[in-house]
Amino acid sequence: MADYEINELVAVPWGLDVLQGTVVGAYGEGRGRRILVEVEVGDGDKETLPFPPSALEAATLPGETRKSPGAWLSAAQYEQQLMEAVLVTAQSLISEWHDAISGWHDAPAPRIKSGDVGVDFTLDIFRGEMAIEAKYNQHSRVRVDAVDQVARYVDYRRIQHGVNIVGLVVVSAKGAPSVLSRAEQYRKNGVPVWFVHWQPGENEEELHRVVTQALRYLESQTFSE
């Protein structure tokens, strides 16, 4: 999730449109994190309102090129469709594992749940999990710190809690080559993090390929124990 500085100008969703506001604070962690933004609501009156970071990331400042009014609503829809796509890929692998590994025919089905501090949501599958961070931003390229964020989370869960885990960063806008390289470097150093650009209805094969690769790595670690 993005960090916002005090006095930073941001766009906030307002009905089917957006307003410009000023960041005045923040509270909470993980999916419960809220950015406090002061906005002018008419006749010079100002209010301080809480917004999830995803809503601010999806909106754009007045004067910038935007999609149609209400486009900020797509951030939540993007995450929901991503969850569904990841779950479909996971379920497609379950039958292979059931056939290949005796004793796993009654294993729990893969399950999506809200993430802990540091990621948007997780996929629980067998004795491991995939930590997923979704970045919906149509107007700027994702930065390498998105991969760093998930890598830190993965490392923390592995070292402090002994969790068998892999990480995945999924972005709606194409990432710079340095972002992909950062994920590859983490894997070379033993931190299993992947990166992929995906839009619903586009890049479906690439998302399936990357999720499958990450889950096969998770599988190899789970059943080598």
C-alpha cells in the first residue's frame, strides 16, 4: 500500500466524481489502514474524512487524464476479479496434486482471506500460503518498493513464524523492467516473490503462468518437508 505524506495533495472519490484534498494524517494497518484527507465540500466548508489507500491510488487529481466518472470504483472490482482468477488457477492444480500425492485427497480446498499487515490478501493452500499485493493504477508505473514490501512480508512470515510462503505482486499498469528484475533478484537470493502485469480479460495466460510457477514452488517446499 502506498504511503502518503502530511500536506500531500491527493484525489479522493466523491460520488461518481473526485475532489482534491490534502492529507492530514493516517491510522490503522493492513486492509484496515485509512488515510485522513481534508476536503472542501462546498461554500468553503472543510471536512476531514478517512479513505482506504486503494481508493486514493485509483483516483487521479483534477486536470489529469481520467477514465469516465466513477472509474475509481474499479479498484475494488480489480481486487475481486484478481482473487477469483488466482483461485481458479489454484483449483486447477489441486486435482493434479490429489492424483500425484496420496493422503491429500481430503486436503482443504484453497481459500482466499484478507491479508495481514503488509499485503492485500492471501491464498491458503495445503500447508502454505501465497501473499498477494494488488496495485490498481492506470496512470503511473508501479515502483520497485511494491516488490520490496511483499518481500519483507514473506521474509518475516518465513523467519518469525515458520510459514511456508510465496509472494506475488500484481499490477494493472505495466511495471518498469527494474520491477521485474527486482523480483527475479529476490528469488535468486532465496526470497520467493513474483511480479506480473494483469488486467481482467487481458494477460490471462501470463497471470496463470506466474501464479502456477509460484504455487509449484510452494508445492515443492511443502512436500519436501
